[in-house]
Amino acid sequence: MEKRKCLECGDTFDGRQDKKFCSDQCRTTYFNRQNTDQNKFMRNINNILRKNRRILEALNPSGNTTVTKTALLDEGFKFAYFTNEYKTKTGKVYRFCYEHGYLQLENNLYALVFRKEYVD
Ligand SMILES: [Zn+2]
């Protein structure tokens, strides 16, 4: 038997090489906390995506609007977060937050678009 160090509480214990925890309780605590952290991370990103979508939706009641970059930023839009990209044959790149999307135009303008169908 080798002395092992518990990943959760740091106590040493006797166990096989592949044993990482001194007890079931420590193992459970460890994985629960990991899940919580991951859930928190995902929740934060989901919130950003939902907010981006809300902003696009609010600024685009007609389904076909042009707005300034400032208008988006003023609402708290985060350009780094989107759900998918769509590239046209002519090389234009639409970025979507769910069904609402935008296309960068010249002079810091953005064309807002809306689409219903899901694309793989
Ligand atoms: Zn432990």
C-alpha cells in the first residue's frame, strides 16, 4: 500500500495507485463542486447569449433594421458571444444569437436579420 493524498481534503490515506479520495464523501463533495463551477460557467454564457438575443430582438422589431455599433454596445451587446455563423457564397458573415443575427456593414453599421429555420 502506498500513501495517497486525498484530492478533496488533502489528508493522506492508504490506497491503490488510482485512488484519489480518502472517502466516498470526499469524492462526492469534489465532483459536486466541479459540477457547480461548470454550471456557473455555462449559466453565465447562456445569460450573455440570451441578453444578446434580447437586444437584437428589441432593436429589430421589423425583422430588417440597420443600427449603429454604438446602439448595440449601449444596450450591453457582447460581440464575442454568438451561437453560430453563416457565411454566404459572396463571403458575407452573419452571426446569430439563436434566431436573431447581424451582418457588419461599413461605417460601423450593422444589418439586423431574423430567421426562423434551423440550419445544421
Ligand atoms: Zn478526503
